[in-house]
Amino acid sequence: MKKIFAAIFAFAFAGSLYSQDRPFNITDGGLMYRFEKSNPAAQSVYRGDVLVGEMTLAFEGDTIMSNAGDPQRIIQVGERSFIGDLSDALTMMHKGDVAEFGIQADELSKFLDEKQMPAKYKKGAGMRFFYTVKIDDIMTPSDLAAEQELYLAEMNQRKAEEPALIERYLNEHPAQWKQTKEGVYVAMRKEGSGKAVKKGRMVKADFVCRTLDGILFDTSIDTIASEEGLSSKKQVFEPLSYKVGELALIEGWTKGVEGQRAGSELTLVVPSKMAYGAQEGAGILQPYTPIVIDIKLLEVK
């Protein structure tokens, strides 16, 4: 389930939603506005609402950000920062409206660092930020609360079902599983004879991380990443090297390899509380996801 977003994000360049030949109106507070489409009988926008739709922000002819053509949650309407700000503009709108607003840049600059203002901005020149907004849907605070309640119920169910999922995995993958006192299940595939992993020693290891149903989400091995579609130009797949006690690893890894010797090959089944817990992990893992890690201890020194 999607999280509630309180700010615009992840926009890509797109063109304007608005026909440029309609004149602007201006409020007493200096807010410029014009409506391409107005639905005064439809649901109104109030502070605290999350708006779903499209928004383009432009300044001096340059598009700064836009999600035009890609409707999504664009903003949560906040409290007023100054008369004629974006929150004032948005509360003029209704579901289904399309409008454009001109916000005074000098006023907005009072609430931003100098580096956050566009390079073209000149104080006192009467410049404006122009927002083009199309509202497809409005989520009220009560809608958001209901969504959050449903999300929490789903997460609590995942948490409750986790022990049974781990037990089923262990039964379907028979091995000499040993459980650490912290709750990590360890199966030794090959026992090494080198130095043991302990605090202060350098470790070099290959690893493959999967969900219980076999979905790969991280690895140090390029061929596996490539074969299973995880390969990325931005990511280098190479053995993990670290000094025990100095690199922040998930607790399940730390406890699972503790005392194991160089040359060992082992599999860990890590409960979520010792992996990513209630947080999303590795970009794809839902909260309360137990994981499986295959590890080959290449060096310990």
C-alpha cells in the first residue's frame, strides 16, 4: 500500500496542462489564478487533504518539475505560510478542476534558502512561480486514517503469519538447521577450517539474499544478478568486505556468521525482527518479511 506523501516528488518533465489564452484573475492577496475547468458543485479541497492528479511547476518559462500525464498523489495541502501561497490556491479548487496559479516569488523566497531559489530569480522583479494543477481525486483526513488503519491491519497480519511461513520453509528445505539464541536459523552446507569470524577481524564474503519464496533482492555475485534481472549499471556486484563490529549489517547476518570459519558455506533464515523489521527493505521487501541468505566466507583475517 502506498504511503501518504506530504510533498511533491518523483516528477518527470512534461508539458503544460493549460491553455495559455485565458486571462488571469488576481486576489487581494496577490494570488494570480485562472481556471481551465471548474466544477464548483464537486468535492472541495480543504487543508489536510491529499490531492491526486497532475501538477506542473514552472518559473520564468522553465519547467522545474511535472507529473503531467502520470496522475499520482501530488501534495498534502498544508497550513498557510503567507497570504496567496500555494495552500490558498489549492483550497480554491474542487475535484475535477484544472487551474493555473501564479505565486509571488518574493514571498516564497522568505521561506526558502537562497540555494533553493531558481538561478533566474531576482528579488523585487515581480517574478512568480506558476503551478498548473489538475485534480482527479481528493483524499480527506478521514480517508487517510482509514487507509492507514487498513495498512496497519495488513502489517499486523503479516507479522502474525511470519512464524508459520518460516516453519513451512524449514520443512520444505530439509537441512541440519540450528537456531541461534537470537532466533536465526543456520544450516552449514560446507564447514571451513580457516579463522573464525569475531570482532575486529576482516571478513570477505559472497552472498545471495532472497525472500522465502525465492525472489532475489540482493547479491554480490554478478552472474546471479544478471541471470535474475537484478543487474544494474549503477551497482557493482562484488564480495562484501568489512571489519566485524564496524559495518552496520542486519543483526541476522551478524549473529548467523559469528564464530563461523573462513571457507564455510552456510544458509541463514532470518526472521524479520533481525532483518528489516517493520520497515521496507532493499527497495522491494514489505514490512515483516523474513529472508534467506546464502553466504560463502571467502576470507577471515
